[in-house]
Amino acid sequence: PISVAYPGSAAGSTSGKSKTVYSLAAVPTGQEVFAFEVPAADNAALVPVRISTCAFADFNTMLYLSARNPFSGLLQPSDELNRNINDTQCVAGNTRSTMEFRAERGVTYFVVVSSPEIAEGNFNLTIGPAPIPPTGVSYGLDRIDQHDLPLDQRFTVEDGGPGTIVYLLSTGVRDSHVQVSGKVASRADADFVGGIAGMEDCNGRGTALASLVAGNTYGVATMTQIVSVRVQDCTAQTTAARVLAGLNYVRDAYVATRASAEPEPVPALVLLGFAVPKNDTLEAALQELLDLNLTVVAPIGDAESDSACEDLSFVANPDVITVAATSIVNAVDVLWPVGNTGPCTFIGAPGNNVLGAWYYGDHSFLVRSGTAMAAAYVAGTVAVLKAANPEMPPAEVKRVLGNVATLFLNNERSSLARIVFVRSIPANADRTPAPEGFFYLYTILETDPQAPCRDFDLGGLANTFASEIEVDSADVELTCSINVETVPIVDTTSRFGVMSVADWLFRQAEENVTRTLMQYRVTSPEIRAGATYTVITTVVDINQDSGTLGYNYKVYEDPWAVDSEGNVLWSAPEFFDEPSSGLGAGAIAAIVVGSIAGLIMLLALIYYIRKKRMTKQEEEDIKTYASADEDEDEVDFGDDGVGARGGGGGATAPALRTAALAANPLKTLSGRGRGGGGGGGAGRGAAGGGGGG
């Protein structure tokens, strides 16, 4: 119990008077002062306390907390322990306030109740225990670092996103929160709302998003820096003018940062914390950011609309990563039903009941839902990728995310959809740039059972691996290492075989595990790297526990690639020639092969038409398939036609797909036809890839 002493209206009230008890802001009306103390006890730990007017207030209240008696002298900014307005979680609306604080036992604290407006009235003030933040890995983080369910209560990305900047356009960020303290730049010139809250977050949305991007325990990329650009007010409302000013600020700030860092690159991206109606001026401003090599992540919105791609700005730009929200229901992935849908939706991420930081206090948390929360997870994933590849263009970032994503069945529309997947490239892995014209392709396998490295004939095992993936044995290098890791002891005893979201919030006991790891490095010419990568993925996936590679193993790290410039790719590499005035040998070879393949395709088509009567529609289908643009389409959460991970051929006209791939070996073909072909990315799909819709 916390006893509250009220000084009384005569001695402690300034209602209707001009007296001011603190100078932090210009308060046009009176204040009421309350005092409370957490009783001393044997346990001297700090006690989480919640102070709120949510129960009742007939005017807009503001709360201020200090450990100094305001009647002993005018309170100064340095006396402030906490302050808050506009509690967006109050059932009765956001004209009431809540703040949280960790109080020391035996200390008297003073709460000042006033209003940021010219208003006075009646209110109820409640002071009591605040919820204790949960520990362990949140289900959102747990979902995005693994492809398969059930969740394993682990998040494998450590110290992600070093050197990366995320420009967050939202409601501001409580930069003193323990999740993001020291990681947020809240500049006065980046506040396009103003008001009594200044650069602080008086809504909570921005603080939550920042914590999912870079939070110490809630975030994907814990080493990322956040630049807060405040364009939404305390009710999360904004205007086109504010958004435009925010986008232009990002443009100018990034140009200045990049100039000061030359010749070193500055990896950066933009996270939009909101959806806004279609506006050509805003679209043009956003395109300027993309042209500066800034990846942009945007939520699809939360209005249950299927026309968001036509109605909203940004989301339909082909280089923007547009994000939907997902959830886990009955041990399977599903789309969050409140979110918008449309063909421009590219990828999903957990967005239902997501744990994040909150603006009540420096230790506050809240479980919230929304496509913006999902977009924050995707932004954190991009930050991890950009840290390893500072100059990777937005289109390539989007391609890599699509190729490695987890696919799930969208039952509402009987189609496949993506969930973002974040890779953990081992910190001690060799990232040496490959020779010019080559890629290094890596994978790590964990032996089962564990054994000392000396027990293995590494040369013989490397030759076996080379034979399985059909490359020269001289191109395969195998190294063995012993790792000792501390991992949680997982308890999956629950309904449907997986723990509930609430259970996952609390970490179980831990144990030390010794692992024997085999790292393969394959040197592959650029022109064949994509195909070899896919073969490696398939071979290591289907031969687990079979002894085919000379020992039993589990896949410890999915394959990744390093190019000649040191870029680290999470998916099958694609080789693109730089534009030039002449044709290189590779281009000439491609033209020759393409011409031969084209002739074969033409003859096959003539033969097919002669030998079989073909309906007009069938004929149009084959012509369309054979001439289809090879650029990969985006995954539509509402349309059919996306192949399973593994990048195999589509169900439609496989012979024509093979011929089309032979015609242009420089680029991995997505394999999509009018009937919906197989996915273009490598992954953990079955051998040969999945068919289309």
C-alpha cells in the first residue's frame, strides 16, 4: 500500500490563482500537489509505481513528478523525475494522463496535477504499483529469426546494425527510456509539431517503434542509431505539410551526414510510422530519398481496406518495402485481420500483441498491435542487412528480403505470403572479399553427435561436399571449430505444442552447449553463383541426418554469399554487368546462348502448335510466359502464384522456363507465369522448389 498525503486546498492548491509551483512550462492555470511515499522495508529495491488520472478527469490533465517539495521553492527542470500528458490508452480518451516511475523506498515524492491548456476541473488521482516489465525474448523477435514453428525462445542476432542510421518519422521518442537510451538523436530542428512536449513522445507510438528497431531487449538491431523526426502530434495525427517537412529534413540531414563521412559509406534507411492519403508532392519527396540510396519501410495501414495501394502514399512505390502485420493463431502464421491488404504489400512481420517500450516512464512497456509495429521489425532487419552492405540499393535490399523470407499460407485468399526473416551471419565468419568475378558461398553445419575436429578427415569431407554440389573439389574449403554457447532450456509443453505468447515473455533456465561446427566455403564464378547457391541450400537441407556428406549434421547457418566488394548477401546472388560501351566476354556468351535457346523455343512452339490443337487462350498463355519480364514481381498478400522457398520452377510450362533461364544465365529467373510459378529465392524449401498457384 502507498499512502498519499494531500496538503489540503488552502495550503496546497493553486486552483484559480496565479501561483506556479514549477517552471518547466508555462502553466496558465492552477495546480494541485499530492505527496506519497513507498513504505520502507527490508527489501530496498526500487518499486515500480504508476500515477494516473485515467479513472476520471473532466479536463485535459498533465502530471509532473519530483522528489523536492514544490512549496519549498520553485521547481526547476533539473528537479523533474517524470512528466506526461495524453494517455492514449485511457478508455475515456487521451485527455487524461499516466506516468510510471521506479520509486525508492522511504523517499517522499510530490505529484503536481495541472493542465497544458487554460482549463481546470475535477479529477481522480490514483497512485499504485506499476506492472513489472517481462524478461526474455518477445514472440515477435522469436518469430523473425526462424523459418519454422514452434518458436524456440531464442533470438540469434546479436549486436545487429552497427553504424546504421534509421530515420524514424513518427510521434517522437522518449529518448531516456532504458531500451533506447543513448541510441536516439532528438533534435529540436527535427520537431515539426512543437507544443509543450517538445521532442518528447506524448503519444507512445514513436517510442514503441524505436524499441522494436533498436531496443536493448525488444529490438532487432541493437547497435543501430535512431534519428527521431517528429511529424505526428499527441493524438498521432499529422498533416501533409508536416510529413513533407519531415521527408525534406531526412534528405538534407542524410546528405550532410554522408558528406562528413566521406569516403566511408553511411548505411541508412527510413521508417515511416504511419499511413497517409495519396499525395503527389509527398510521393516526389520520398522518391528523392530512394534516389539517395535510402531504403524506405512503410506500413500498409490498419483500416481493414483492400484498396490501400490506390488510396495511400508511398506504399505502391516499387522500391518501398510495404509491410503487413501477422500473428500466430493455433500454432500457424496468419495475417492480422485489421490490417489493410493489396497487391503492393510485399512482406509481413509480427504485428499483433507485440511487446515494446512505452512513454509512461523510462522502464514502461506495453503490448500493442498494428502494421507500424510490423514495419519496425522489418526496419530493424534492413538495418542488420545494411550494416554489412552499406551501399546496397533499395531494390536489392528488397530482393534479398524477399528471397530469404518465410512463406506461409494466407488461408483467407488461398495464397502464399511472406514473413520477414533476419539472418545472423556469424561475427567470426570470414568476410574476405571474393576474387574479382567470383563469389564466396558459405554454409555452416553442426555435427550430430558432437565430436572433436581431429576426428574428421576434412579433406575427404570437402571432396564429398564438392561432389554433391557438382563443383571442382579445389573450389571447396572446409574448416572445423568448437563453440560453447549459453542457450535457454526450452519447454514446449502447452496446447498445440507451442508455448503461448505470454509464456514466451519469460526466459526459462539456461545451459551451456558445446557445438562442433563445419564451415564450407565454395568459390564460384559470378555467372554460376546463383545456381550453385541454390544447389548448396537444397543439398544441406535434404541430407540432414542422412550421413550423405560423411557425417550426420543439422544446418547451423543457412548459406550466405560474399561478393568481390565484400557485400554480404543473405540469398542467392545475382550477377549484373555494369553498363559499358562494349560487350564483355560474359555478355557475348549470354547473347550466343540466348540466341540458341530462343531458336529452340521457337521450334518447340511451332512443333507444339502443329502436333496439337491449341485453344486460343492456351496459345496466349505460352506466348505471354515466353516473353514475360524477368524482373521479379512483388508477393501479393491477396494473389496466387508465389512458389515455395527453394526457388524451383513454376507449375506452368516448366520446359519453357528452363529454356528462358538458359537464354539469360546472368540473372536468376523468378519463374512466375500466368498460372503463378515457383519462387526465385533460395531457401529451405523441398528439393526443386514449390509450384505456383
